[in-house]
Amino acid sequence: QGQLVESGGGLVQAGGSLRLSCAASGSMSRIMAMAWYRQILGKERESVALLVNGGDTKYADSVKGRFTISRDNAKNTLYLQMNNLKPEDTGVYYCNVITSNANMWPWGQGTQVTVSS
């Protein structure tokens, strides 16, 4: 297992943009995919964007066309570019990995994203 540290959150007005980063430390050899999740107040954590080794991506319907997931393998860093943010995007954003045996790493502290109307 490894460690995940998210950063880049903040307060932004509706229509604005943020770029989240997730620094992963640990063995990456068994990682099959990386993903961003978010937890909105009062709701369960949900998957937002997935990036599979090889480049395939999958997005939640609510963020399609607005969010872009990417990864810098040399830096072991995952990114989430968020454009045209909406108040309903407010929440704590987390990243995680999916290993070849379908395990995940311990959750990091997340990064708070607040979108004002």
C-alpha cells in the first residue's frame, strides 16, 4: 500500500476552474487505474472520474464535458481539471488507486472544493 495526498482545492465562483492534484507515494507496479472521488455533505462518496492504464477514461454523467482526468507517470501524480464549476460540485475530493487484485490504498485527507453561486 501507499500514501495519497490531495491538493488544489479552494473557493471559486460558479463558472470558475480548479485543478486538483494527487501525489501518490509507494509501489505503483500493481496499479491498474487511478480515480477521483468526491463526498458531498450528507451523501456517500461517489466516483467522479477514472483513468485506466492505457488511457481509457470514464466520467460521472454530472461532470462529463467539464472535468478532465490526467496523470503524470513520471511524477506519480494524478490531476483533475475542473472547468465550469457548479455549486453542486462542492464537496471533499479524494483520489485513490485500483490495483490488479481490486484493492485500494488508504484514503488521504482529501481537498475541499467550494463553489459559490
